[in-house]
Amino acid sequence: MAAPRVYRSSSRHDPYLVRGCYMDDRARAVTAVAVAALVGIGGALALEAITGFGPGAAPASSVARVDVPSATTKPSMLTPIPTTLPTRAPTAKPTPTPLPWKATWSKPRRVDQESCGQFAVGIDAKSRYHVVTSCDLRYSVTNADGHWTTTSLADSKAHEPLIAFDGDQAYIAYWRELPWDADTCGGPDSMPPSAGVYYRHRTLPDGGWSKAIPFGALGDHLTGFRVDSGVLHAIVLNQTSERLGTFYIRSTQDPVVSARFRIDARDVSLRVGDDGRARVAYWADGSLFYGIFNGSGFSTSKVATGRTDGPAALILGPGDQPHIVYTIARPTGDGGCGDPEGLARTGTYHATMVDGKWVSERVTKTVGLPSLALDPGSGRVHVIVGNTVYTKEPSRAWASARLPAGVEDPEMRVDPATGRLLLVYIRSSPDGESDGLFAVTSP
């Protein structure tokens, strides 16, 4: 029996498991679910528009640079509800870690004996590791000795859980499945309908989990989640006939009051800056866009153009410097013979903004679903494609190292306090069965 398939959330949009059958996210059709009621929206969330914002000027043309047009504003397709955007001082710069980084991997440690469904990974400010899975919403955390303990929140309807931190508060968010009946694997009715998005929180290190609290709307499927200064930020894909599309949600917690803003894209990667404003990266109409929330929508700049077959991944470095990893796919049809330029561009790329200009370079000619992490202390960037981790030190060329044996399709995080790289993955036994969730670190 083959090992269970790993599901991902966050910035990486992955297939769903439908009664034991798998369906690719790009191929599945939209499910139409009648809207019964809004979940957890009570009143209006005030938004104070910030005017005159725009990313930096367009870069000069060069070999490693991607032309960037003047920033454009993509207004919300919904009526914005005024609010006050939070303002706070930038976070302190972490202590730099030694350079250069070397792939010296620890021995694997078992995180959880169960490995079904999707899982998400997080690291808190005290360097504790956290993992949540959709196996009845199982939650695992490390203690001071680095050993894992696992508890179950007993929610069999939870899907695609995500982890976030805000001070000493840990959060998990997920969408809950409604009762449904699917006759086939695939087709327009094969995606489970959603009762909406819920979150729970607890005080670290020993507080208990709160009850499940709804926010958003009926039909929302969670794909991105962050918490900053008490404000929930989320990206949801809604598949009900009245709210079809992708939305950015800002929500207070007490009381739970949300505002929604449409984004004309399918897969959207989400981060929140030191200024409390959401940042997003997404592909639309053959172009890769980076956007900053301006109070009524997103002010955007174009990062790259081309044909892709996967979502982009976004992270923010010190000073809210954006880093984006994306893929340019092989040309279709004749295998590239009729499109030599397109074939030559195939690969995985890293883009960042330098002096107000987008600078992009190819990391590898390999194309896959990339994972991205950054050490804010050293400025070191890690990109995983396939079974290889590519690392970029400041002022150095990209270097590569193989992942440890048995590590496949890991979820990657960097501990900002130490620079240590964490990989969590499902390990298969010699007979092909799942042996549970495991973790390795480096250095």
C-alpha cells in the first residue's frame, strides 16, 4: 500500500483527499454550495484608507532583472468597510548567525505516530516547534529538551489547519467540512463543502486551547493565515455561488468582526509586515504580482511574466523586504522546439526588491513545488525543490545540498532566534506504509 499523500496549506495549495481518491487542485472544478448564512460576522470592521501608497520605481533592464511597471492599484470588488490599520515599531533585528550555512542534519525525531491528512508547522519566539495535522486536529509541540508531545482536539471535520503566533498566543485555524455525498472521485461535486473557517488559541507555554471560534463566511476554504497585534489575517477560497472567488479577510477577535476584499487570483501567498499591513503574492493573467494592503484593496507591482504551473511563495525579511519564489514551466505542445526562449527560461526563481527594483534570478532549472524560508538574522534564504535545498548567503552565489535520506516533500521553517532549519515530513516504512511524522534540523 502506498504511503499516504501529504497535503499542504499556507502558501502552497495542494490536492484534496476525496474518499480515498486524490484530485489535483488545478484540475478540480468549483463546487456550488447554497449560502445559508454568514458565519461569525457581526457588524462592520472599520478600515482607514491609506492613500498615495505605491512600491518603488520600475527597474532598469538587465540580465538578472525583471521589468516592473509603475505600481497600480487594484481596488476591492466589495464595498470596503472603514477601519484603523495598526501601527507599531519594527521588530528588533535578530542576532546574526554564523556564515556560511552547512547541511549538517540531526537524527530524525518522531513528531507523531499518525500522519494522515494535511499538516502545518510553526516555530514560536521561544524556539518551540509546533505541528498541527487534520487527523482529528492533532497538535504536537516540543518541550525544553526537544522532545515532542501530541494531543488531540478531536475535530474530525477539520481540514487544512494552519499555525500562527502573536506574542505569547499560539493560534490554529482551519475550515470545517459540511455533510455531503460524493458519488465519484473527481468532477464538479467532489470538493467537500465548507461550514466556514474557525480558529482556536492558547497562551504559551502551558495554556489550554480555547473553543472553536468562527470567522469569515459560509463556504470559505482557508489557504493562508496570520495573526498580528490581535488582528486575524486570512486568505480564503470561497466556492459558494454568491461568493465565488478568493478573498483577503481582516478580522478582530473580540468581538469577531470581519471585512472581505476580493483578489482576482486562485493561489495567494500571505504575509503581514511590521506595519500591520498584509502582503500578498500571486499569479494572474500570466504575470506574477506583489501587493500591499492599502485600506481598500492592494497596491500591486509586477514581479515577472511567463507560464507557471504552481503558486508563488512569499516571505518577508527585516524591514519588510519581500522574497518570492516562483516557477516558470516548460512550454507545452512540442516540448519546446517551437519555443526555445520559453524552454530556456524553465526553472525555479527567487525574486526580491533591491533599491526599489525587483531583481530576479534562477535558482535551479528544476521545476517543482518550491518551499521557501529565510533566516532574518543572517539574511540567508533557503529554497527546497525536489530532494535538494538551495541556499543563498548575502553576497554569495546559490549553493545546494541534498536532503537527508528518507525526507520527501517536507514542510520547512527557520527558527529566527537561532537560524536553525527545521524540516517536518512523513516517513515511509520499507513496506511503503506511513511510519508517522518526523522532524530533522540543521545545523
